[in-house]
Amino acid sequence: MKKSLVIGGAGLIGRHVTRLLCASGRDVTVLGRRANLDRDLDPACRYVSGDYSNKKQLSGLLGSGCEVIDLAYSTVPKTSYEDPTFDLVSNVPASVGLFQEALAAKVGRVVIVSSGGTVYGPTDRLPIGEDHPTQPVSPYGITKLATDRYALMFHRNAGLPVIVVRPANAYGPDQRAGIGQGFIATAIAAVLAGRDVEIYGQEGTVRDYIHVADVAAGIVAALDDGADGEIYNVGTGVGTSNAAIIAMLAGLAGPHGIAVQTSILPPRRFDVEANVLDSTRLRAKSGWSPAIALEDGLRQVWDARMKAGSSLGRPRG
């Protein structure tokens, strides 16, 4: 039986990855920072509370042939601007330490879940392939890219079996709102609370929105079928503006008598205008492709939030 360690596996993407790994018959351990989980994990997995920067604890969880999926990160793009030093010191050293411990333990494979939404920065063509120049404009994107580079250095220089996965903008029914990441969750929360949805610029930014279940399937496809030392984008290849998302939400809210109001704010200098990923490499290698259309996924998120609000007795409209 394959053994898998999912670092940060209690988060949005991690829970979906963990379910897929458990369903495949693997022996799965999740390492997370929370002492007590506030969200359910697959009952077939084992949860360990801790921090992967603790090398002693980490080495005890690794073993020869073990698969490692690293989803842990202590910041999001918004918070990385607020404290770039914390973004650097709380993420990069821990990741480098993981590579050292994984190499010593002779693991079977390490999958680093990076960020397709931030590492590329402004682009000269869309969709963005893995070979596109990287020029991130946020501290978060810079440290994600640094981690990618360290991972590939350990592969080239020491033979660490590592793969880098760069997902587009994930969304899903259980995504948290208002954390500085996740426009869809934040927009729906604002609509249901009767607040304006804020967008920067007349149409806002254009992003490649991909359902979290499709992201998780892409990560597992890279783990199972990818080649060591490679980078794989995980996206839909379709860009959608903030304004288009709001128009879709208006169609979902209207039948419930809920108005969708927006505030158009000046564009922000640090926002990349458009980010859309080309996932041809992963499709060709594994046969993976996204299965959930944005319209269907958006309705799924809306219905889940409506149901959750109704169960709490919140008024609608």
C-alpha cells in the first residue's frame, strides 16, 4: 500500500486531494497546523497536528517510498503585501527544510503545489504555458517562485523526485470568504450580506477560475503520471472577468429577490490584468482535464451558501 503525506491537507484544496488519495487505497496522513480541526477530513486518513518546519516531527512522518504533497503556506497574496518579511521567512525556509528531509528519507515523490495565479505576473500572451517568463509582482508570488526554484535545484543537483504543480484560481462551496484570496467566495458573501461587491476597474481582472475538485484531480494526476523535474499548470484555459462573474451571480440571485450591487474602484497597480493557464502539458501526460463548467460550479457554490445561511436563520433579501 502506498503511503502519502499531505502537508496542509486540511485546507480547501487539501481536503479534496486527501479524499482522492484515500479513495485510491493509499495510507494517508495529513499534517496541519490546527490543533483541532474545524472542518471534516476523510475518515480514512490520519490527522497529525504540527508544523512542517519542525524537522524532527517531519522526519518521523516521512519514509522510504512515501509520497509527499505539499500544500502548506502561511500567507495569501494580500497578507504578503502587508508583511513581505513574514511571507519570506515563514515559507521558504520550511520548504527548503522539507526538501532536505525528503531527500534524506528517500521518498518516492514530492509534489509542490505552487501558484499559477501569481508566479507568472504580467504576460505577453494568453493562455500562459509553463515555459512563459516568470515576473511575479507580489511577495507571495516571489516566494512561491523561489520555492519552485529550490525544488527543481534539489532535483537537478541531488536527484530529489519532485514535481511542481501551478493551479489557477481555485473556488468551491467550502472556500472561506474575506481572506484576501478567492473572488467568487468573497463576492457571494457580499451579495448575501447585502454589501456591494468591489471590483477594481470597470471589468475588474480576468482570471482562470477552476473548481477545487478539478484542481485536486489535476494534482493527483501529476502525482501519478507526471515526470520528475517537470512543472504542470492546472487550469481551464478560459479567462473570466470579475464583471462577468457578477453578471452570473445576478442571474442566480434574481429569482430569490436578492439584488447584486457593485462598487467600481480604481485599478490597483499591483493587480495583474489577466491570468489564464495553458494546461496542455498535464493533459497530454495524464489525460486529465477539468470536468466542472464555471456556470455549474458557481451555481453549486451559490446553492451551498444559500443553504448554509438558511440553516442559520439568516434573512435573504
